[in-house]
Amino acid sequence: MNARPTRVPLLTPWLRNMRIAAVGPHLRGDVLDIGFGNGQIAAQVAPAQYYGYELDPQVLPAAQARFPHHTFSTALPEGRRFDCVIALAVIEHTPDPADFLATCARFLRAGGKVVITTPNPTLEWTHGVAARFGLLSHEAHDDHQSVVGRRELTAAAAKAGLKVDVFRYFMLGANQLLVLSSSP
């Protein structure tokens, strides 16, 4: 069994910062951060308005140490609703984008937004090349299950009861930003 590498690939922090910059203008109110990673989004949200959810319990101590007044958990906050549900580079790690978006929608308040970033499938090969050279994480790339484009994301959103308010490419077209809201 191979242990996870402790070295952070060279471009990983840069990519994370680019994703955070892309979603920053859409953060508002109470925020549910799905797949919080290192917890960096917490820096932009007041502690009382932030809830970070992550499957991997190994990342909790570092995020909690960095942001001790924010809430980080391996459990989704059942019964709580948010103004913004954010998932940076998460949907591509799920087997069913529509199911993932339906989960996100379940935590929205009326008028809330789901904000996601995901790789552009036409440039996904660049992620693989960068991972091969150690610039990006092999594990993150190898764990991709659903790298889908605008058409598939729009269909998944509709199936989840959401509509696309904003769609744009960023990082020279290598990533996609979607802002979704409840369908009328």
C-alpha cells in the first residue's frame, strides 16, 4: 500500500488560489464549503458563517489549527441551510454530477447559490501531463470520475433542480466556474 505523498506538488497552491479568486465574488452569507481541503476559503468568511465539510479526516487538524474559530467536520450539517454552497474541484471526483448537485441544492436557503469549479474536459489532458511531471497531484488526477463540460453540467444542474446563472472558463480555459440557483 502506498502512502499519500507529503510533498505538495508545485502548481497545487497556485491552482487553489486561482479557484478561490474565481469564486470569491460569489461568496456571500452563510457558506458551506464542500471538500474544503486546506480550509483556505475560511479566510474570506466570518467564523460564524462558515461550515467546512471534508470526507478525509486527516485534513481536519491542519484546517482547524489554521482557522481555530471556524467549523470543520467530516459530517454534513443536516437540517442547516446556507446562502452559498461552494465546491472547488470536487464534482469531478464524484460518479454522478447530478446527484452531487442535488446534494448541494439540499443545503441551499431560498435565493442561495451553488458555486463550483471543475476542469474543462477538453483540456483535462494537461492536468495528466502536469501530474506526470510532479507539478500536480497524481492522486487528484487519477481520482477524477466525471470530468464533464458545459452541456453535461447544465443537464446535471437541471436534473438537480438548479439553473446555471453564470458559466465561464478561467485559468486560460483549463477550468470552468458555474454559479447555480434553484430553478423556478
